[in-house]
Amino acid sequence: MDCACLQMNRACLQIRLFYSVTKSYFSSMTKKQLAAVYSVVVFMMVWGFDLLGALKFNEPITLDRTLRVFAVTQVIYSVATLVLTRYVFRKYFLSKQYWHLLASVVGMVVFFIALRYFLEEILAAALFGYHNYSRGVSFAYYALDNVYYALVYLALGFLIFLLDNQIASQKMQALLMQKTREAELQFLRSQINPHFLFNTLNNIYSLVYENSPKAPEAVLKLAELMRYLLYEQKEKVPLTREWQYVQNFIDLQRLRFSQELPIELQVEGSAERHEIIPHLLICFIENAFKHGDFKDASTPLRVKLYCNGRTVKFETENKINHHYKDETGGVGLENIKRRLELLYPNCYDLQIATDGNTYTSQLTLNAN
């Protein structure tokens, strides 16, 4: 009874140890490392506790003791059982074929007993004259004793399967989240204002019809803007490129008005050192043109870009038009907030304020 309790306690310690070892290892495991994990488990099962005992009691570690016959046979049947357990659980557990799984578990127990009996009581006896169990042990005792050991290996194999499956599921979920994120970003980027395009084309048509010298430049700016909108799919672009896009957008918006627009553009710092997600700043400019009043030259649209170290700050300020509002819509602040949450999590600050006459927006980014 004491021997059986000792064996059970030792098996429980083994399972706990291997679970903690494999859990910490699996946190960064890839498929290529799976063989290494099995190697660690098998090593601990075959030599681990003997090695710890030898170190604890200051006993010598000899080659004969390490490569004893029954250590080699234990490696063979333990590896075979662990690999077979992984195969069975992947085939029947994931597909919820539990009756097949139960039958396979019983079959693996029988396989374990038969393989160990063949290796240690037949093959080892024939080659070396060794028996792992004494000759007086009945087969019933041998079978029951090895049911216990078989279940230990099956439990270890099942733990490895669960941990491996969990990591695979996490990787799949992360991949799906990444694909969903990319699809959402693609959708958000595609939400440009078609009215702006049609209105700009009409203005360019009028310039061409009137043989205005502004027409060729307007066509070039529209082409550059559309090329940027349609083909710039990188996650980040140089800040100077985004700023040029803002300037082209403002120049095209000027075509809508007969008078000269009061607009002030200001850049401070080294914009060329920074990168930013494309189509980010244009939302605030479009919003200013949508709601702004450009009749009073004393209250111009002010657009400021500050670059200081790792920080990029973009500010707009415009007078609110209470008499006319462009109802065509635009990219929208909700769009831009969602993109900021996706691409600058906890790395941005967006402040929107109005006093009834003036609308201000301030976006601060940790650009790195």
C-alpha cells in the first residue's frame, strides 16, 4: 500500500512539474518546437527524478546508470504513447467523437501494456537476459500496474495536446483579428467623400471651359490626391507626404470659392523624421471646410503642424458657419477615432472644442 501511494505521489508530482514546465514553454512555442517539448517531457519522465535524487543525495551519475536497458525501453514506449495520444485527441476530441475517443483511449492503454511487455519482458530478456518485473509477478498484476502508468502518460499527452491546441487557437484568433483589423482599416480608408470628387471635377471642367491657366495645375493636384487615396495602402507613410496631401486638398477646395480663402498653414519642427498613418489629417481639414465660414478674412482657417522629438501635434481652428452647412458628409470624426484606436492604442490624445463661434481640434500622437 505504501509503495502504491509513493508511486501515485511521484506521478502527481511528475504531472504537476511537466504541466508547469510545458505551460511556460508553450507560451511562446511554435510548431517547430513541439519535438523539443516532447523531448523535455520524456527526459523528465525517464531521467529527471533520478537526476534530481542523485544531486540531492550527492550520488555519482554514471553512463551505465543513465543508459540502462529499461531507460531505453521507457523512452521508446513513452514517445510512442505520447505521439499516439496527440494523434487520437486531435482526431476525435476536436471533432467531439467521444465514443471513438473512449474506445481509442482503451486501445492506447492496451497498446501501452503490450508494447512495454514486449520490450521489457520479451525483447530485453532475449537480448540481455533482463526482466523489469520479477518472474513471480502474475500477468494480471502486471496489466493492472501498467494501466496506472499508461494513464499517467495519457494524462501527460492530453495536457500537451490541450496546451498545444490552446496556443494554436490563440494564434488562429490573433490571425483572424489581424485580418478583421486590416479589413476594417481598408473600409475606413475607402470612406472618402464622393461629393468632393464630383464637385472638384465640375470646377475643373469650368476652368477648362474658360481656358483658365489654373486648369492644368488643378488636374495634376487632383491626380496626385486620387493616387494617394487609392494606392497608398501602407500602414504608415512619411509625415511630409501626408502634409503634401493636405495642401493638395486645400488647393482643390479653393476652386469652390470665387474669393481668396483666408487660410494659414504653419509647420514647426522636422516633419521628415516622422511617419504617420495615411489619410489621417485630412478628416479635420474636410470637417473645417464642411462647417467653416470663410467670408471673414480676420478669422482664417488655421492649420498647424508641430513635430517635437517623438510627438506630432496637429491643430485646426476655424470660424463656424451658422448660415450654411454642407450636408454631403465626409470621412467623419468617428471614422478617424476608430482608426486611431486601431493603430495608435494609448498613444494619442484627441481634443475637440467649440465656443459656439470657433471650432478647434487638436490631435497629439506619439509617432514612434
